[in-house]
Amino acid sequence: MVNELPRTRRRVLAATVAGVAAAEFSPGLIGSAFAQSGKPILLGVPTCQTAAAGVADDNDHWQGTTLAMEEINAAGGILGRPLKLFKTDVDKLSPESCKQAIATCIDAKVHAISNAFLFAVVPAMDESAKYKAPYLQGNTQRAATDAFKANPAKYSHVFQTDPSEVHYGYTYPLWLEAMEKSGAWKPKNRKVHIVQEQVGYCQTISKTCQEALKKSSFQLAAVTDIQFPVQDWAPVIRKLKEVDAGAIMIDHWVAAEYAAFCKQFRANPVKNSLVYLQYGPSQPEFLTLAGDAANGFCWSTVLGVYADKRGNDFRAKYKKRFPGIMGLVYTGNGYDIVHYLKAAWEATKNPEDFKAVCDWIRANPYRGVCGYMDMRNPYQEAAHFPDNGYEVSAKTLEAGMGQLYVQVQGKEHKIVFPYELKESALQKAPWWS
């Protein structure tokens, strides 16, 4: 879910967004239509700028949010009022920092909060419950939505705009079976080897994957533990070669370390194995750091920009505004959250009425560039597609949010599954004979 930026890049980012809390306008995009209007609508955006983990995802989220804000203000704003962003720094791994980031937004009297994700999510939710402004995020954590389910009155204002991480594990065997059925992959055996990091997010994915494998045609062969930071992948690769599983899941979260893994693996591969890297390659620095070594590896996200017309239009305008390699996850999520809130504010005609806005969001789904967000379920989270038989899944793509399985092909990310969204078929990896 999160990624680690190289230190040099982190320092550059920190310098450019320095300050614990800062309100930001794009004055040139706010026209004369606002001259006589009321005060701006203020959106709080907790954004990791200086901590060791999360800078990449949060920068993507911030830039997607900024693009939406600029578009809205250029078109006349919301209810004749300009949208203004309020940024505050946060350390995602610190419960106290997560609480303080929310408290800072409350002190600024924001009308809503948009956040990519926090690891200490429940403490942040508890802090926000004192204020109850709409709080939309892409936390991807069932622990958070379990908290809502257990106490919907307390957390009625908290909306998870993507499916929970449990679906990564639940859906992995379905993907393996689909790739085998397609003929693009012929497994050398039915074994799966999971390499798992120790944060709760990775542990949950490993646990649900092991549960789902018992119901599939594949079987768990081994589980190998790793601990962030991984300085050398050689011991892990030796274990991978010893087990020699047909399918390998690296259940980690740091893009720079994934890039190092790819390079070491390519130098000494487990031949003919299908290798899946959990989420981390979604961030721009993965392709930059891994280079040609990334080709052939697969990854997935339950929250990603589609490659349909709506998604491709967004990709084009995002790249024009923010040139370079584009992150495919929180760029679109930041953008979608703003437009979801805009729809709610315009429908209720009163951004200050938090309850009315939250009630509207809860009752009205929204289709964004990352898919369909529907809060009408006991967890108040987006439904997952494809249907894997577990809560909360959708039977059709347009009733849920598609989990994108991606393969790096020619140093580019290409969606290979689900087939409703695919850009390319799975290709032969360089270490396959």
C-alpha cells in the first residue's frame, strides 16, 4: 500500500512542500465569478511529506487532488465558491501523527477530508469523529471498515473509496487459474510460495491468500518472512529456488526494494515461475529504478486508473499537468474523491451541513476514473470486482471497482486481468524457457 522513495528524492519533495501545514490556492484559475461569492470550500488533505514511508503515494494523491481542484475552479467552482486545499504533514506509521493531522484539519475548519491512507487508521477515525466532516480515503483496510460496521453511528462520516486489502489474498488464486486457462502461463507445478513482510497490511493479505488457496487448485508450499528494510534479497532468492514453486507472491510494500529484488532475481531466477509483486510497482520510481529488470513481473491494485476512455482521458491530462512516469493508483483516487464530494456538495447545496453531505454520499454511488464507488453495504467501502465469493464483491464490473492485474511489458504497465479491462495478454517472462 505504501512505498519508499529514495532519500534524495524524498528530500527534494520535502523541500518543495515544506511546512507542517499549508493552505494552497491556484489563484490564476479562480476567475472573477468568485469576486462576490462566499468563503471558499476547504478540503483538508493530510499528506506525507517528510516521513520514511508513504511520500510517493501521497504525492500522487496530492497531485490528483490538485488537478481536480484546478479543473473545478477554472469552470466556476462549486455552488459559485472556489475550492481550496489545505495540506498538513503526516507520518502514516505513527498513531499520534495520524491523530494530529486530522486535528489540524479540524482546527482549520475544513469542509471535508481527503486522504490516500494511514496505517494508524482507527486513531485517525476516532479523532475525526469529534467533528464529523465527510472523511473520504483509500485506506484499503478491513480493520477500518470493520470499525465502521461495529459502530456506524460513530464512524458514519468515514468512507473507504476502494475495496479492502483482504481481496488481494482472496483473488490471487482466481488470477492464477485465469492465467493458466488463457494458455499464456503453463504452471510447472501447483505450488505457491509466499514471501511476507511484517506490517499488518501484508500479514492480512498473506492470511487471506492462504485461506483462498485451500479452495483452489493450487496449494501453499511455503511462507518466508522478511523484515523491512530488506538489505539483500539473496537469502530469499535461495529459499525461492529451494522451494521452486510455480507461483511466487512477494507480499511487500516498498518500491525501491522491489526494484532491487527484480535485479537480483533476474541475475539468478527461479526458472518458469510466475512472479507477483504485491502493489509496490504501482509507484513511478519502480520503473525508474528497476529499468529493464522489471519486465515480466506482475503486480495488482484494487484501486487503479482504468484504461477505458474515461481512464485514458484522465491519464492524458494528468501527464500533461504532471509530466513523467505516472502513478496509477492514488493519482486517480485523489481526483475521484474531489469529484465525488463536488457531486455531494452540489446535491445538498450546503457544504457546511456535514450530515446531509454524508447521507448523500452513503446513498449515491459515483463512477470515477478508478471505477465505481458504492457505499451501500455494511462496511461502507467500495465493492470488489471480480466476485471472489467474499464480502464485499460485485458480480459485474460496473457495480464495483475492478482489481487491476498488471504485467510490466517493455518497461510499461499493461493490464492483463480482469478481461473486461485488459490492455494486453500475459506475456512470456524473460526467465521462462
